Amino acid sequence: MSEVEVPLHRLAHSRAGDKGNRLNLSLIPYDPALYPLLAEQVTEARVLALFRHRGATRCTRYDLPLLSAFNFVVDEVLEGGVNGSLNLDGHGKTHSFRLLSLTVRVPRALLPRD
Amino acid sequence: MFLLGNGAGFSGDRVDAPIPVLRTLIARGLPAAMFFETLGERTVALAHLEKRRDPELGYEPMLERLLAPILAPAQAHRIPLLGNWGAANPPAAARAVARLALAQGLPGLRIGLVEGDDVTPLVAGGQLPVHEADAGLDMGAWSLIAANAYIGAEPLVEALARGAEVVVAGRTSDPALAIAPLAHHFGWRFDDWQALALGAAAGHLLECGSQVSGGVFWDPGVKDIPDPADIGFPIAEVTAEGGLVITKAENTGGLVDLRTVKEQLLYELHDPAHYVTPDVVLDITRCTLAQEGPDRVAVRGLVGHPRPETLKVTASFEGSWLGEGEVSVAGPNALARARATADVLLERLRRRGLAVRARVDLIGVASVHDSDAGALWRGYEGPEPPDIRIRLAVESARRDDADQAAREVLALLCCGTAGTGGARWRVTPRILTRSHLVLRERVPTRVTVREAREFAA
């Protein structure tokens, strides 16, 4: 079966939240049939790599199959958090869309129609 | 069934949002309450600084504006209003509500005041352990502004039991504002972890206002919502049997569906098995959702665990300054001019020996996702943006150094690259927060319930 590489934004949605210098990112496929594919490809290591340039030290993924959702928790990513950061977005709220820019390989049959 | 509406999700939320929520609660004619969450970690610190300047300030600045249109109809329909509007100064907030009530001809309005969350002396005396997440923070030369404990729902229930029609609190936990009217109505005990889990989930889903009904959800062309200029704020339907349905104000925009509820359920959550509140530890690992109609989502499978012995405390400190400056470039060669400007700014700070930590953003190339070192804009290889804003941000323990660094951006109006314009600069005090833990018995709360005419006296 032919596969295509697409950004997560085509397949899933996300919201970012913070507590101190720690970020959480939900990842929710529009189609629950994509849950296993995301579980396989959107690994802790790949998500950590997205934030390595900011000094992130650890990423933990919590799987919620009953909700068809994942929760990623990334440590030491906010360069000081809402209080200490020099970043305009000290809360890190925009990072949900950095996660959604990550690409995954999907069989064409599972791709949503535009 | 009991209806719980939310009227604000943060300090700075849309001030006209509570009106359609109250209208919906009244139209449905069921027992109901509304709560307002207007206090963040930084908000409380800023409020303490306000209170220092004026002893009658330091509470939510939008309090009167939020309550003015709803106070009389809420009282007439026996719908209590609860909020952590008190911030650093709950007594002043209660007096402000009393003055508003008198001005509206409601001298008999019963106002409940909840105090006791201020634990500044305990932190100042070094008596509280630092929360593990902040163990590495070195406060050095910083000075303590204030410290507040996140208190639970019990004192709020006491205020309601004593007839309060408006409950004014300070640093309550967000879910406590939702748990309290439910516990009061259903007579929940504070060791009934299943019931409290239901309340905590309702609070968690509603505490950020429109975030469960279309706010920070809509993504044009991808996740559209009706009328984003008038998102309806959320309402929870809770039953004695443990039913929970999330819906929203009638005749408004926004939407409530599986996608909006999932995003908010996981918002600011870490371990989904342990969402800690002062009243209960919520576990959503067995939670399921079902769309039960338009803008109606049922939440099932919530599990509660015993509450922690300790309360979280947020201590805020001051002691450094943030300097910021911005200029713009646009048109041909904008990217090269912006990069050169960034490098020259950093070089100027170095040559002048200003004691600052600095960061430069190229807004339009990379900013919010970038690191302090500018890894993304330095490595950017895409097409040239038509318009770029260069932002310098510095931190310094010395106000003058922060100011002089920010003014280096201003100087670019004459010394910068060709076609540099639109300078802005400012210096503001920085606030740092640190979390501590305190045994709950060390945070005694006080509840006062009086009529508006007595509070205003």
C-alpha cells in the first residue's frame, strides 16, 4: 500500500498547557483509527527532539486509548517558564502547533479527504 | 439536576460572557450557580503589588464590570455567584461588591468573604519546604512579595450554607469554585472521593471558560466554530447519580463536541491518573466521552482518590527587570537586514558591558518557538518574509542596565540598517514564582457572611 508523509496537522489536533518550566501537549487524532499509527510514530524521542534546541531534558507520553488521545509532558522546555522566560510566549501555548508540524507516514487509504 | 455555569476563565477574559450564561441558567429554571476563575500565578503577584500602592486595590480589576449586569437577576433567581476575584485583597473585593449592590438598590445582598489563604509569614520565615519541581530555583537577591495557599472548597461551602449570594475568595484552587456549589447542593461529604471527582472534573473542564466551548480551539478551515466573536461560555449539568454533561450558553457561538472537551480535559494535565486538587485527586484514565446532542457531551468513568495532606503554595518574588525593544524592517533584503540588526544589538550590549541576559527574536521568521540563542532564526533557510520585526528582550538585576539595553533598540532609528522604523521600548519589573507545600492544618480559613449594607459601612 502506498504511503505519504504528512504533518500531524492533517490528522490530529493539540493544545498546549504549562506548569512552571514544564509543558504538556495533547495529541488527538480526528479519526480514532489513526491512534495505533500515531502511537507507533509519535514517540517520546521524536517529540523531545522538537524541543531540544530549547534545552528540553525529558519527554513522557501518557496514552489514553479510551479517549483516543495522548498527553506529552516535556520537562525544562520553557527556558524559565512564564515568570523567568524572555520569550514572548512564556507559557509555551503556541507549541501545540510545533508538535503538529511533525510529520508521520500514513497509508493513503487512511488519509482524510480534503 | 444542578446547573453550574462559568463566567470567566482568567483575568482578562471577555467581560460580556457571563450575561448569556446567566440568561440560560434562568431560562432553564433549575437550581444553579455560576463561578468565575480570574486568578493565575502571576495575577496574584501583580495584585499584591497593586495592594502595596493602594490598600483598597489588589483585587480583580474587572470585578465590577463582570458583576454589574448580572448581580440583580442572579439574586432574584437564587443563583449564587462565586469567584476568586479577591486576589490579594478579598476584603476590598467584598467591599467593592457591596458598593455595587448598594448602587443597584440591593442592600440586603448577602456577601460571603473567604480569607486565610495568605501564608506570607510562613514562607518569609523559611518554614515551608520548596516543591520538588522548583528545587533548583536559586532566589538569590530576590525579595518575597507574598505567598498564597491554594485552598479547597470547604470554606466556600460554609459561605453558601450561611446564605451567601456572592462568595468572594482569594487563592482558592480553580476546581474548588465548582466543587463548592455542587457539594452544597447535593450535600457531598469531603471524603466522598467519587462525588468530589465529579466536581473536580466539572471544575477542570469549565475553569478556563470558553476553552471547552471553542476558545483556543478554532483553526480556520480546519476546526471551524460558529461565531468566534461570541463564544458561549460553558455550563455543566450535574446529577445526584453522578451524571455530568458539558454544554454552553444558548444563542451564542462556539461549540461543545468531543474534540473541544478532549482538548480541555488534557489541558495543563500531567499524569492523567493523578490530577491533584486540594479536595480530591482526579483520575481520568478510565474516562469516556459521548456526544449526546448538539453542544452536549457526557463525561463518564471519572475516578477519585483521597486528597493530599498538603496544599500547594505559590510564593512570588521581585528583584529583577525586563527590558524590551522592537524595530521593524520590510521589503527587499529584509532578512539580511534583520539578521544583521540582531547581531549588532548583541554586540552593542557586549561592548557597553551591560549586565544583562539577552535574547533576540525575528518576528516573522521565528520567535515564540525559538530558543534564547535564536537557533531557529539563525538556521532559517526558507523564503524571505516581506516584513520582519526585531525584538530584543533582556533581564537584569539593575533597572538602569535593562533600560539602557532596551534603548539600544531605539538608537537603531538613526544607527540601524537602511529602512529601520517603528521603535518601541519599555522596562517592567519581573516577578518570579516558586511553589511550596504546606500542611493543610497550618492554613486556617475564616468565613464572614454579611449583607451588603454592613460590608459597605
